[in-house]
Amino acid sequence: MQGELLLYSRVKCPLCDKAKDILDELVKEIGISYKEIDIYSDDDLIERFGLMIPVLEWQGEILQYGNIDKYGLLNRLQK
């Protein structure tokens, strides 16, 4: 996999914390990298992702949002 995953999240978001835990596991397991972006850093991000977070995006494509599924994500990343 080339590139970096983007994790759109916000503070005090249990699903975001769960997504970060999953991504931290995948960093160790398959060597992915990700960048976390707080949607409250930009009004456009709040409008775009406000009800969807957490959102995982890779190369402009949304891979998953809401309740992140580790094995579904792993399957997508290995294609």
C-alpha cells in the first residue's frame, strides 16, 4: 500500500478512539501510516464529515466511516 490514510475525527469521540486503536494495530501489523485530522480545524471538514466521523480516506476515496471494521479495512488495504 502506498500513501497515507487520513483519519478524520474529533475530540471526545468514542468511535474515533476505537478507530485510532485499530489503526495503531495495523501500523504494527502491516506498516501502514495514517494522519489524524480534527474536523473542527476547518469549517468545510465539519460540513463534509460532521455526522460521519470517524472517516478513513485513502487517495481521495472514503474507505470506511462510523464504526470502523478492522478486518474489512485490512481486506480493502491489501487489494
